[in-house]
Amino acid sequence: RMFAHALDSGVSPKDFIDKMKKTNQLIMGIGHRIKSLANPDQRVVIIKEYAKQHFKNTPVLDFALEVEQLTTRKRANLILNVDGCIAVC
């Protein structure tokens, strides 16, 4: 929902993250206690692959993945989690 709203309002992933940081809000669907870039959640990998193969366009998923690219620069466990992945697909 957060990703779709940000995408619909035309905000860039970086501006979205900056706004969330400025207002001290968590980004729902980002972050995992155990999994990280080096040890990804296989459920997320499967869902992403399925969505890319079976849907012509995945703009919300693409936006969420761009957010993930930026958040993982700060910390490796700030990945798109399974709840976030299901929500954007």
C-alpha cells in the first residue's frame, strides 16, 4: 500500500525513503530480522520470479525493488520481506 501510494503520487524511491526517514516512519515490507542480501528469503525470490514471468508489468514491485536497492546500502537486512513482496505483487 505504501509503495503503490508513493508510485501513484510520482515520488522517486529516494524521495520516498527520505520522506519516511524525515517523518520517522517505518517502511512496511522492508526489513528482516534474519535474512539479508547475502542470505535472501527464498519465498521472496520465488514470488519475484513468478511475478516477473507471469505478469506483463509489475510497476509496484519494480518500485519496491528500487527502494530495496537504496535501503540495503545502509544495512544488508533492509530487504523486501515476504509480506512486502506479496503486497506489491
